[in-house]
Amino acid sequence: LVSQTEQVGELVLAPRAAGETFTSADQRLLKDLAHQIGVAVHAVQLTADLQRLTVDLQHSRERLVVAREEERRRLRRDLHDGIGPTLASLFQRLDTVRHLVSRDPDAAVLLVEALKGQVKATIADIRRVVYALRPPVLDELGLISALREHMVYAQESNGLRVSIEAPEAMPPLPAAVEVAAYRIILEALTNVERHAHARTCLVRLDLAEAGALCLDITDDGRGLSPHPTAGVGLTSMRERAAELGGECKITSEPTRGTRVWVRLPLAKE
């Protein structure tokens, strides 16, 4: 059974009686029948594929909605329970300073010094919230320079030799792809630093595949265990790629290091 040059099945026949052959009329009828059956089978397959895609799309939308609401809840909690009360406290203590200036200047100065420390801590909290949304270093330096800066820190802190290969002229990337690539690479490097006992690590970024950014992180460490469990880091990398319609493959051989390969589609924003 063929539909649009693609084989979709087989039609098995048997003669009416032993030794009987099909006549030319039978063969013409069977040929027409096979064509119609092939079209029908192909239509059923397309319908089943469409239903699966619809279900997958619905699940993806549900995951995105859940992730968005969880992010909103986290931001609300950080602002309401952390920064909000701190700013309210600052306001009240500034009012106290205003009354102390004329009556007890020394006490006012001491309180201002304490307020400076509180303001500094609040600024750090705000930066933490902003960084969780999008690392500022991506806007300040760009993806490649931000990665190089992190790698210098990694080499200084633990001696791991990290090198990066990337196109000299990296075109502007969609914001979601840029953040995903940055966080996936940093997570992969964190795993190498903590678990691989590696001496070197190579990070490659390329746009050789049309419409996609590919990441390839390899190390010369001891590799994953024969029966690894997917921890938070590995799961996070896979989820970040899947959210953008990409894929993440992690392969390893004992004593021969680990490879993380990621493909991120460059969908238009």
C-alpha cells in the first residue's frame, strides 16, 4: 500500500480456491482498491500524528504556564517578604534620623551608618532578583565575553583549564536562546568542577546548523557512573533546551569524560 510514494502498509490476498489465479479484471480491481486503501491508511496515520502533536503542544503550553506562574510567585515572594519590608524599615528609620539630627547629632550619625549597611544589603537583594530574571552580564558583555569572564574565574578558583571556541562574529541571538545557552553552559561547567575531576574542558558554540545554536561541552574527567541518576543540574539543562523546542544529549564513558550536546532553535522573537 503506497500513498504519495511512501509505503504505508501491505495488502495480503489469497485466492478463492486452491490453484486459482487472479484474472486481469481482478488485478485491476485490486490495484484500484489498494490505492484507495493506501490513501485511507495514510490519512489515519496523519490524523494520529496530528493528535499526538496536539497533545504534546498542550502539555508544553501547560508546562510553560506553570513555569511562568511559579516565576511570578517567586518574584512576588522575594519582593513582598524581602525587599518590601526592608524598604518600609528604611523609611521609618530615616524618619527617626530626621528627629535626631537636631537633638542628638552623634546618635543620628550612628543610625545613618547603620542605614547605609541596610541599603547596601537591599541593593544586593535587588540585584539578585534582577539576575534571576536575566543575567546583567549578558547585556553588558554579550554571551561570548560573559562566558570567557566566568571561565577565567573558574580557572583561578580550581585550576580547571577551560577553553572556548565560538564564531568570531556571533550574530545577535534571541534573548531566550542567549539566556538558555549561558545558563546551560554554566551548569555544565559547574558539574565538571564539582564531579568530573577533570583537568581540561572545551566549550564550543556554533551556528553551522541552519536556524539553530549548537553547544558542545566536553571534559577529560572520569565520566558519569554506569547508572547515573538525573540530578537537578542535568534535569535543568534538559528542561531549558526543551522549553525552546531544542534538545540536550548527555553522553559519557568511564574514565573518558563527559559530553553535553545541546541544540537550541533560533526562533524569531
